[in-house]
Amino acid sequence: MKKLSTSLFLFLSLAASSLFAQTTWTTNGVLSGKQAVSASFAMYSAPLIEKGQFPLSARYRFEIPRVSATGAFQFSEDTQDIVLNGVYFPLTIPHFRVGAGALYHGGWFEMEGDLISFQSDIFLGAYATFDFWRMYLNLHIGWFEQIITIPALPQEYATFAQSDMAVSLFLGGKLLDNFSAELGVASYELYRYHLFFNPAFSISLRYEFQTPRRQGTALEGRIFAELSTAVRYSDMFTLSGHVEYSATTISIGYTF
């Protein structure tokens, strides 16, 4: 089962990368190029709660004024995740866009022995982006369906489904020509999907290094380094609210 799930995960990741690599895009926000690829290493503070507390991940992102899309995957000793996200913006005017999009997340989690549990999340919702001066604001409001399949017995599985709201709000911008920051609050993270009353607060710092222009081509890219920290609260709006875990992520990437 473990080999099968890993093979399926790698196949979906390769298929997504092949699909995304066929389009050329322009940029929005703090990105300085047409496309962006990055690799990340994360550290979770609650290994007894969050399995795979030291995952590696890779991400590919691109945009045009009316379309934005992201493909990402994460791998650790006992978890694998894949994320596909696409947004279409029919209303696009200077400094403002409104559109609708969908996100799919699939996660494989190794349990005792060779047993695998699977979590599938499907998001549908509205997206809005607003940029002003050297800053930007991204808002997502939607609904998601979560389906979790876990081993009930050695050869039997139980399936659970639940629905809830999804909200994210991110404010960021360039503090200096090569230095950017972002603050965010969201009911979900790229590889973690919880119910609405368990928000994650995050801060990200990013520095871009100018790279030389390639001879004979107009392409010009930037290498960037990013440090981000997220803290997730459990049952925040009740008397039993507490910090469930924190995550620190270090990323290296290239925009072009």
C-alpha cells in the first residue's frame, strides 16, 4: 500500500508539473518575474500531533492578469501531499481583480504498520486581489468539502465527510527594492486543512537577489530566499482555545 501511494503521488506530481510548464505568464504582487519555482524545508513544533514534522516541498506558481495557478507537493518519511489551485479573474481593472477558483489537496498519511490514511479537500470560492503603491491585499472566501478515509480494521477502511467555510486574508508588500514582508490569517494552510475555528496566523520575510540578464534574451530573473512562521490555534473562539502547533519554513526559489 505504501509503495502504491508513493507511486501515485509521484505520478500526479509529474503530471501537474508537465501541465503547468506549458504556459508563459506575467506577475503580480511581490513576484518579480513571469513564473516562480521554489523548494522548502519545514519544521513543526508538535511532532506527536503532526506526523512528518520535517517535510520537504516544491512549488510552481504563475499568473496572467486573468488567471492564476499553483502546483505544489510535499514529502516526508510518513506523509505525502499534492496541491493544485487555479483561479480565473473575469473582472480585471488596474489595481483590482475579482474572480472564482478551485483548489484540490490530496494527502497520504502512514499509520501503524503498512496502513495508509487518505485526506481529500476540495475548495470552491471567490478571490480578490488589490494592489496599491508597493503593497497588495489578497482575499479568499469560499466553501470546502473534506473527505477522510482511515483504516478501521487491517483490511477495512472507514470514510468520513465534512463541510465548512474557508477564509484567507494576506497583506504584503515591498519594504525595500529587494526585501518584502507578508502578514496573513487563514482557516487553512497549503498542506494543512482544518475547520473554520482553527485559524493560522503567519508572517513571511523575503529577500530577492538580482541575477545577471542572459545574453541574447530578454529574460531576467531573481533568486529569492524566504523565511515564514505560522502559528495555528485550536478552537480559538471558545474557552478551550489553545496553540496547536507552530511551523517554520525556509524556502529558496527563482522567479523568471
